[in-house]
Amino acid sequence: MASPVSEAAGIADLETVRELAAQLRVDSIRSSTSAGSGHPTSSMSAADLLAVLVARHLRYDWDNPKDPANDHLIFSKGHASPLLYSVYKAVGVVTDEELMTGYRRFGQRLQGHPTPVLPWVDVATGSLGQGLPYGVGVAIAGKYLDKSPYRVWVLCGDSEMAEGSMWEALDKAHVYGLSNLIAIVDVNRLGQRGATELGWDLDTYARRAAAFGAHTIEIDGHDVDAIDAALTEADGFDGPVVILAKTIKGDGFSEIADHEGWHGKPLPADMAERAIAELGGERNLRVRGPVPGPSLPRPAAPVNGTVTLPTWEVGTKVATRKAYGEALAALAARGDVVVLDAEVSNSTHAEDFKKVAPERFFEMYIAEQQLVAAAVGLGVRGYVPFASTFAAFLSRAYDFVRMSAISHANIRLSGSHAGVEIGPDGPSQMALEDLASLRAVHGSTVLYPSDGPSTAKLVAAMADLPGISYLRTTRGAYPVLYGPDEQFAPGGSKVLRRSDSDVVTLIGAGVTLHESLAAADLLAADGISARVIDLYSVKPIDTATLAEAARATAGRLVVTEDHWPQGGVGGAVAEALSDGTVPLKLRHLAVTDLPGSGTPEELLDFAGISAKHIAAAARSLLA
Amino acid sequence: MASPVSEAAGIADLETVRELAAQLRVDSIRSSTSAGSGHPTSSMSAADLLAVLVARHLRYDWDNPKDPANDHLIFSKGHASPLLYSVYKAVGVVTDEELMTGYRRFGQRLQGHPTPVLPWVDVATGSLGQGLPYGVGVAIAGKYLDKSPYRVWVLCGDSEMAEGSMWEALDKAHVYGLSNLIAIVDVNRLGQRGATELGWDLDTYARRAAAFGAHTIEIDGHDVDAIDAALTEADGFDGPVVILAKTIKGDGFSEIADHEGWHGKPLPADMAERAIAELGGERNLRVRGPVPGPSLPRPAAPVNGTVTLPTWEVGTKVATRKAYGEALAALAARGDVVVLDAEVSNSTHAEDFKKVAPERFFEMYIAEQQLVAAAVGLGVRGYVPFASTFAAFLSRAYDFVRMSAISHANIRLSGSHAGVEIGPDGPSQMALEDLASLRAVHGSTVLYPSDGPSTAKLVAAMADLPGISYLRTTRGAYPVLYGPDEQFAPGGSKVLRRSDSDVVTLIGAGVTLHESLAAADLLAADGISARVIDLYSVKPIDTATLAEAARATAGRLVVTEDHWPQGGVGGAVAEALSDGTVPLKLRHLAVTDLPGSGTPEELLDFAGISAKHIAAAARSLLA
């Protein structure tokens, strides 16, 4: 039963903060016990930290979460969601009833781990080691683009300091001098299944963070005065600050405090009752902290916003990765486009953007997880990020891409050097799984153009696409197929060869479209008329055009791709046409054996995806 | 033209080492120029380091690369392959002719980046930040299992120190006290597109490595005496050693030394000629270093090797993740099985193995990249690793899994907590893309059992499987379907319901098999006879059984999965049956909307993959 609300006037004093901390513990217990699941003990360790932060330091207008001057609060330890939601109750934006009936329930917004279905949450967390990297992206936006004094506060767990991504984040926070980023590490000594690697060895954490360039502060995370002093001190260094707080898991309830075996477990009702009694009972304090200053207008876009895409003569040769770079450079005219790269911008050609808009280009060095995370963070602030590296190396950030979808992030990824077509560098550099893995991301768009104009048009379209979009580009230069007025949109395709006498359809994208066109020529020499489809949009897929071709050519389709056989272009076509509404006799040519080095021509032939293999497959369908 | 071989007797003196270093530079230039691609400058910076190491410190019997007493040499900076291959020439295992005609050529073994097609290469590298993590796995094997004095030497680039995985590796090297691991960082200051983050700031690298627990040594990487002293000093600490070597990219050729713009570029013929002249011309030294002591027999397997798998009564409820743990514990009777987990062993139930064989259980804490890398490293030494975590978090290690396939590694992965079935924790913890992403790994096996006995049998089968195998397990407990004598093998399936009057086929795996069985009951109540297939092997897939069912039920298939719609079970079935040899009218039920929290039942229903939705899809096929 909720007690009457008591509201603190002005900035709460430390005695009120102590009461607030007790309330946050009690509410963390109540909400998780009511839900029958959740992480009360991981919430209780950080309750004092959050009470001080929210009541006295976080500058946030809770009635206006979209105020661009607000500080940002990211729970990198997303499993402490009971604490975050108890904070929301304490500031008055979530009712006690919602906390007690909505937490972890179906159809409700107080999910097991925070997601942006809540207006105060910037990014989804719950995969550990991600909140701080996202925070780096937000802080880069604050310092370099918004030029606004908001701070980014990230509550981190100690267990997640074992994730390399946390050190990628601290490294970039140092490189970019992010004085607006404060990480608070809740060192409660206990992970899921027992003690953490470093236990309460705050000195080692501090030595590591300091070596990575942070200013470090070590405190007792249950000493409200010490916390207040640390959060005050945290403002005004010329780089990131890491506060290492020694805490006790389950602090406040003596039966479980610092006990193993209580990770992720709600208290049974009788224990919850004893815990709440030990904590002094339920409270209904309402406490709000400082509000931000007036929002500053975002710095004006540096140019007038007229985007003029590059054009090429039909038949001239251009690599789609080069077209990507040139299109990005054209998009620089939109003041909201930002570009990130992972130390390969001369290969992805993202450097073309850097040349025209260096102030909106961010080098993430060889740290692909941080590359994607920074893109998400910049997206939180309304920018339109494009992040690129070799397609093979985007696999390094797959968990971040997965989580980006849960964050409802709008980010654009480009992977260059796809498939065996790259030639001599060998299989470590060949993306052969990217189409499958990135198709299997919620709400994603997967594009794979074959020439310069289609690439440029699709890059421009990506800037306005919601969700995660991915563009696969090719290393080598191939002939331009389309004139400057040809239109391309996600979900579309192009029929490049078509006649009433078509008896087979050849489907390709990227390099295999060029091979399919060559195969059509080989077949034509034998009097066999083949339809050829440029399936530049792998997801969403143009089912109507595919179905029409299947009907016109008695289901005879040859799908060819520079990718493993599973889940790529062939899989997408099979999935689209398997419902029995059209005839289907699909021959699928893809890379089956592990390739080595060689020339692109040798490797396309070795993989059985070159023109002669496509023509042979078509003939076998007609036999 | 090759000059006559001059062979050094005994351990080479430092003057000979200097000559060797010059030869390595010359051969790195010659091989890459002959190939027209490759990384001579990144090879030249590390030539002195390798000359000293190979001539005087690496204990390696080049005629017997399988000698278990050999040291290990891993090129984490795999792009310096010209240097590695030049070393192979210098020790006499690769001819000058192979070096000059085989490098980066089609069908040859001297690929652009090293892979284990070469008998002296343990693991494929070329995705930066991976060699050191693999080395940690090999060193763990040496210290804890082989109990052999071999050392693991890893040549690292400076750019790749920006990868978080390198710090996960150093962290674990410290946790496990890996005194047998020596990382040599070639700090040549220049990355692909310009200066690295830290340039020649060796002190910062050293401070970071020391904070992570390594003994550090800073040297001039071109001072052969200093290198020799450092490699001597590196032996005998009680933890890992990191040698930071200040070097010059392109060292030895004044026209390009320390110049930007020469990353990954072979020298044109005229420059190569001048470079070779400046380096004193071609040489044909043959130098071998120390050999290892006699190989020690591997410590005997601790038990007699009789594996007795767990059994359950049909109808009792058991979670497949629990069956995984119990099967692992049974496999402990094989002395070669080792288990790794990422701080969730009480959830994946890998802890069951730890209880019976703690000496072969390795806790990787929350560091999934290192989890997979350590498995690969243990596999290098002939162990049979199983690595487990939440299925969603294996996505963190996707690039490592991709590379493992190129390494020809035999590793077993298990992911628990798949799909919306997990319930209240929400989408961050739900693997919904794992089947697609792991199917798209070269040579992988993807298994998704539905009950205890099938899980146990498949776990046992995985122990003898080559390549990358993946087992998806489920959070909740479901009824045991099979008796103890039922056999399961990768590539198989089970037909659980079958009659001559079947008019539709329901295909499921894991939780959706149980829902499909319930749907068959619903349909049977209406007099509709449905065949039900347990598709526990998603890859390889049992095409014959699927095709027979398609024929028997007029192509009417309902495939249901707890996964996004792309590339999973439905994609696998569509790919398998799209060639037109059988009728196909596939209805695919999968998770399309972003789920939140809820009970498993609520979420299965929300996703449209519960029994009632399956029955409705079957009815619609029959309408």
C-alpha cells in the first residue's frame, strides 16, 4: 500500500538522500518480488549511488525527457532495472502502481532490462559491456556536435569490466577527451555465479582505468557524503572520469548482503517483508534534482542541405565501395550526417566524407564494437550515422547490432570487401556470412548494389531509413549499368534482361549480377533467352518481381551469390517463394568450399559462381 | 635467382641474426612484389624481432611441427605473412621458389594471411585482435593440462591493441598466471590509414599492460642486442610478459621507412630493386634455433573413459540446458573434454561439469570473445572444448566463430536461453538470430534438440564432430519425448507423428516442437491428421525426411520457430526443398515483432508461434 507522497523542496539534503536510497532499495525489492523475477541485490548495491546522483547531480527535466539540454543516464548494468524504475517512481514519472503491477509483465513498458519504450531510456541494455560504449557516442555528440554542456552518466557493473568493449570505450573516451562522460562502477564483488575476477580490488580497476586515460576516484559506494563529493569532483576534468565505488550486493538487508547465491533472484514474500522492515519500511518520497540550463539551439548545419549525388557514364568502371564514399561525401551537405570508420577509411572510401566534412567524421580505430556503439550514441542525439569497415569485421560487432535493433536505433552500416571477389587477401578478409547474419536482425534493411549509380541512390535512401540498414559493397570496379535517372529503393529490384521468350531467370547482386549478365550472354549465344534480375535489396525483398519471373520461366531460377549457401540471397529468395503460389525450381550457386588466395576471377570460378557455372546451372534446369 | 644456402652451425650469434633480419626484409619485399600484393612494410618493422626469436629463443623442431613439446608462434598481426613465410624459408621448410611463386596465388598454401593449411600455423589470423586471445587458450592448455614447458609467443601489431579482445586476453592471461605467454608488440606507429592512437608512446602501452597484470619490457625493436636481452628476460615471470618494441614501418629501406601511405602495398619492381640493394642484396641463410626438450607424455586422462549419459523417464520435465550440463558431466569421463563458460555456468548448467572435473573447467568471466578464443586454443592442443553462455551473447564472439572455421578448429558451442521462450528477462537476453548466424559459418553443425535424451545424445555426438558445432538449448523444462535407446545424429530428424492419412506436416525444434505436438492434438480433435517432425538438426538438414513429408502431405508444411523469420529453421527448410523435386506450400511461423517481457506462454502466443497459431496455419493450408 502506498504511503502519501512527501516532496522535497529544492535540492535534497543528504539526509533526504539517505531516505531516498532506502526507498529505492525497498522499491527494488517490492517490484521484483511482485514480479517474481528480477535483480534486487544488484539494485541494492547501487541505490546510494543513484540516490545521490538523481537527487543532487543529474540535470534532468523529468517532465520533458526530450529536452536536448538534459543530462543522459545510461544503465550499462541493465539488470539493475528495479533500481532504475524505482528512481522513476521517486521522481514522479512512474506510479507506484505501475511499478508493482507492470514490472516484467506482458505488454508493459517496465521490461526486465531497460529499453527505449520508456521515454527516459536512450538505449537498450542488458547485454553487458554495452552501456559505456553507447555513452561514448552520446558524449562525442555533446562535445563535438551539439557543443552542449550536458553530461553522460553511466552506471556500470564490475563484472562487465571483463568485456573488452568497456576498454574500447574508455580508450575512445580518452582519445576524444570526453570530459562530459562519467562512469560509475558499482563494485559489489559478486557476479552471477560467484566472485568477480577482481573482487573489491578497486586499486586494480583504478590503475587500469587511469592507464586508459581516465581520471579515477575510489569511494565507499554506501557513504553518501563520499558519493556526493565524488560526483561533485567528477565535473571539470579534461577527460573521462571513472568512479569506482566499493559496494555490497544486497546492501541493506543483512540476511543476504554480500552473500553468494542471490544474483538475479527476487526475495520470497516473507524475506521481502523482513527486508523492508530492516530498511525502515516503505516510503513515498518524491525527489527531483537539478534541471538543466536553457537548451541551446543545435549548431546550424554547416551547409545548405542540397545533396548532389555523384554520377557516372554507363559502362565506365567503378567500385561500389568507391561509390559509397562519394555518395557519403555528397550527403555531407545534410548537416545531420555523421560518419565513423574503423581505421580502414581508405579502403571503405569513407575518407571521401572526411575530406569534405572532417568535423563530422569520427575515427574509431580498430574497434568495431565501439564503432557501432558510437553510431548508436550519435543516433540518440538525432544525428544520422553511417559506420563502415570491411564487411567481415562487422561480425565483430554483431551483438551491438543485435542490441541496436532493441534500442530502436537508426544506424547505417556499410561493409566493404565482400566475398571471394576480394582475391589475394584470403578468407579472413572475405565477408561470406554478412547477408545471413544481418538479415537476421530485427527490422533490418540489407542492400547489395552492383554499380555506382545504384549504390549512390541507396546510400542516399539509407539516410532516411529507420532501423538498422546495411550496405554490402564490393572491392573491385565493375561496369556502370544504370543511367543517372534510374531510381532505387529498399524493397525494389531491377529486371535488366527481359523478353517474352525467357525460359529461365538469373538472379544476382553485386559481383554475381555481372556474372549473371555474362551468363545470359553465353546462353543467348545458344538461343536461350534468360531474364536477369538485379536483386539489390536482399531485405526487404521484391517478392512480386521474383514471383512474376518464376511464373514466366516455369519456376526456373538460378540464384548466385558470393556468400556461404545459408541464409543469404538464395535463402531470401527461397523464403520469399516457398509458399506454393508460384512454381519454383531453384538452383542455388554459392560459396561452399573454404577459399584461399587467388585473383577474383580464379576465386569466382573456384567457388562455382562465375558466368560459366551460372550458364551451366541454367542449362541443367532446362535439360 | 637464389644464392647458395649458407647454414649456421649451432645457435646463431647476433651478427648472424642481423644478417638473417636483413634476409627476412629482403624476402618480404621479394615475395610481396612478386605477388603484386601484400604487406612488406608491416613485415620489415618486425624483422629484427622475428630474427632474434626464431634464431635464438623459439624452441621448435621444424621437421616435426606436431612435436607436442614445440613452442607456439602466433602471428596476431597476420598481415605480416611475408615475414612469417620468409622465416619458413630461413628455417628451410619452404623453398625460395615457393616463396616467390606461391605467395597469395590461387591453390597455394602461402595465403594472404596465415592459415593452418600450413603445418606450422596453429590458427588463422588476419582479423586483428585475435591472435593473442587464441594464444591465451594454448597457454592455458600448456600450464594446466599438458603441464609442459612450451611457451606461446605472439607477435602483435600496435593498431590491434585498440581491439577490446586484446585486453580480454591480457586479463585472462593474468587471471590464469600464464607465465608461458609472451606477447611481442610491434609498435611501428602507423596503421592502415595513418598514425595509430598512441603512436610511439610505449609508456602508455606498458602502463596499460602492467595494469592488466603483465610484466612489461620496453625496447628498441631494431636493436638486436636489446631484443635478445628482452626475450631472455621474458622467461620466468609468474605471469604473462608483454614486450613493447619501438619499430619503424618499412625499416631498412629509406625511401619508405616511417612514411605514411605504404600500408599493405608491395613495392613496385624498381623500388624493390633499390630496397634490396640498400639491404645488402639477397641472402640465402639457413638458420635454426633451439629445439625443445623431449616431449613429455600428456598427463593421463583422469578416469577410464566410460561415458554414461544421463537418462530420464518419458514425460518427466527437464530443461535442455540442464540436460546439456548433465551430459557434459558424463563426458568428463573422457579425459580430453574441457569446458569453458562466461560467468553464467549456473544458467547454462556447465557447472555440472565443473563439479566433477574442476581441473578441466575454465571460467572466462563475462568475455565471450575470449571464451571462444580459448576454446580454439585448447583445441590446438588436441582437447575437446565445449564453450557455453547465453545464446544471445555468443553473438559477441561472432567474428571469432567465423575465424575459427578458417582455422579448421574443432570447437563446440552451446547457447542457452533461446528465443522469446525465456520470458520476463526481455529481448536483450533472447537469442533470435543465432540459428541464422551460426548456420552461415563454414562447415558448421547447428543442433536444436527438444528434450533431455536427444540433448544428451547430441552433446555426446558433438564431442567427436569436426568443425564448429552449435547446440541451442531452452530455458524452460519440457516433457521428455524419447526413450533412452533412441538414437540422434547430426543430419537426422525424428518423425513423431505419422499416419497414412496425414494431410499436413508440422515441423518444429526446441520449444516449437512441443507446440507443434500440441497443435497436432488440436487438429486431431477436428479429424485432421498431421505429421510432426522434430527437426533437431538444423544443419545439416534431413532433406530426405522433409521431402518425403512434403510428398505425403501435398507440400503442406508448417514450420514454426522461436527465432526471427530470416535464415533459421524456416529458411533452412525452404532452402532444402526449393529445387522443385517435391511440392511445397510452406507456412512459416516465426517471431516478427519485437517482444518485451512476459511469461513464456504469453510471449509464444504474442509471437504467433504457439499451438493455436500452428493449428490455424495448418487449417489455412487445407482451406
